[in-house]
Amino acid sequence: MIQDPRPTGGPDGLQRSAGLSIPAAGHSVSAMSRVSRSLLAAARMETLLIILLAFVVWWGMQLSPYFLTWSNFGFSVQAVIEISIMALAMTPIIITGEIDLSVESMVGLSGCVLGWLWASGVPIEVAIPIVLMVGALGGFFNGLIVTRWGLPSLVVTLATLALYRGLAHVVLGSTVISNFPNDFTNFGFGYVPGTNLPWTLFVFLPLAAVTVIIIHSTWIGRQVLAVGKNKDAARYSGVRVGALKTALFVVSGLVAALAGIILAARTSTANGDNGLNMTLAVVTIVVLGGVDINGGKGTVPGVIVAAVILGALKSALTEAGISTDYQNVAIGLLLIVSVVAPQLARLIRELVGRIRLGRSGPAHDPAPGEVVR
């Protein structure tokens, strides 16, 4: 018998014969609509951030004719480079629904360990890897307590915020180390020859690129988002939630130690108070960048734009002669607005949706067995 070579079973048979796995039309359209809504939401958020950045730049130009200059650009980058680096590591942690408040204390502890090692005769090239290991261990300690004991990261990292700051003062006491080698300090506050680009900018840029790729183009990023949306569902899907969160805390500690090294180089100083109040700015950048404080949503490009906004804002406030204390007040208000605004927008959307649903309800009661579409 000669068999008909054409695939049987209609369109499904054609799909199987081509080796394709195409979901049902309803599911496909639904999945595509969800992706489209996510992309549009991200685009709207980043567009709003760019508009806000343009306003801050315009305001800074009104305050000083030197605001929009290359020299001021280099100053602005240096002013926020450490918190911007830490914001990259904080982003996936907050997306998973956790937080790390101890980063500023790890900045201080890492600087003190670096200063103590250098004062003890350890070469700076050897001391830096040791300090990075200290940061990774501190992050591992945070992650272990959060995942193994099931304690809230807010409480755990608030405790280690005090613990690591206390250890920083134990390491150096009231001593201040300020005799670091010239090559090290030149990297911290120096510029690429012939430009106004700080050397430290070339630490941030590769880290930002790697973070964008990992969060938005790899399975790790998909797992981070899945855990933030529903950790139980992610666990049932095979995601090792505890291991993932612990790894993120390790990276956060490691990056905070790197920021502490850069801060020590930039200020040529190591003492127990390094990094004070940095956590506020780090969380502000992440939340302002569109990352939901409750987890499950956020983009790294938005966080990068938010870091630029904060740098421009700090520069503008400095040009206006506003002290650091008042700048911290402004950053705190910005954090409040960043948290409240999305919640308010969500409530407004829900209210509008309920009003529309009420207006477009069925004109008649459905008959028994009738399906309302």
C-alpha cells in the first residue's frame, strides 16, 4: 500500500512533522501578551527615568554654568561610583524579594582589613584578594542565616550591619590608615590620561555589562525573576531557591568589599566609619530604577539610569551649596517617592479597571449552561 507522504492531523500534524513544539493558540497569545506588557512596562519606566534625568540636568545647568562640563562629569562619577557598583549586586537580591542592609558596613570592614594588612607589611596586591574573600564570607554568612534558618533578610542584615561595623572598629580601633601606595590611590581618584574619565568608571562599566547579560539573557536571570514572583512555584519547578539566594548574598558581599577598596583608594583613608549611610543611596538607586521593592520585577538598565540620575542630582545639589546632610535628606525623600509612586499607580490602575469592568458588565443574566465570553 502506498502511504500518503503528506502529514496527517491538520495543522498539529504539520507542526509535529516539522519537529516544532508550538503551544495552543490561546496559550501562545496569552504568553505573547504577557511578554509584550512586561516589555512595554519596562520601556515606560525607563522613558520616565530619562525624562527625570533630563530635568535634573536642566536644573543643574540653571544652578551653575559649570554643571554640564567634562570636569564636573568626572567629579559626579567619582561621587557615586561605589554606591552604583553595589546597586548592581543589590538589584537581583531585591528582585528575589530580599534585601541586604549590611553593604555599607562591609565597605567599612573591607577598608579596615585592607588598611590593617597594608600597615602590617602585606603588599597591596596580596591584601586586595584577601579583602575580597572577607566580603564574600560576610555575604555567605548573611545568605546562610536567611536561607537555612528562614529568617527575614531585613532583620538578618540589619543585625550584620551592626556586626560588621563593630568588627571594622575592632580591626583598626581609632587608628586611621592613610599611607597607601601612590599607584593604588591614583587609581581611586585619578583620570585616564588626556580625558576626564575616572579610572574607576572602567570598573563599573564591565560589571554593569555582565549584570545586564546575566539578569536578562541567562537562566540565572530567569530563575531570579521566578523566585521573586513566586518562590514556591519556582522551587517546584526545580529552582534551588536557597542556593540561588545564598549565591546572590555572596556576590553582594564581594561587590561591597570591592566598593570598600575603591573608596579607600579614592579617599586614601581606611577607618571604621567608611561607607556610612551608603545603604540608603544604594537602595534608592535600585528602587528608583524600577525594581519592585516586593520582588519579581525590575531591569538592570533602569538601575543604571537611576545611578546616573543620582550622580547628577548630587552634583546639582553640591553646585547649589547644599550640605551633605541635606543631600541625604533629599535622597531619603527620593526613596520614599520611588516606593510610594508605583504602589499609588497600581492602585489607580486597579480602580480604573474596576470602573471599566462595572460599565462593561453583561447586559443580561446568563442562561443556565451558557458560557459568558
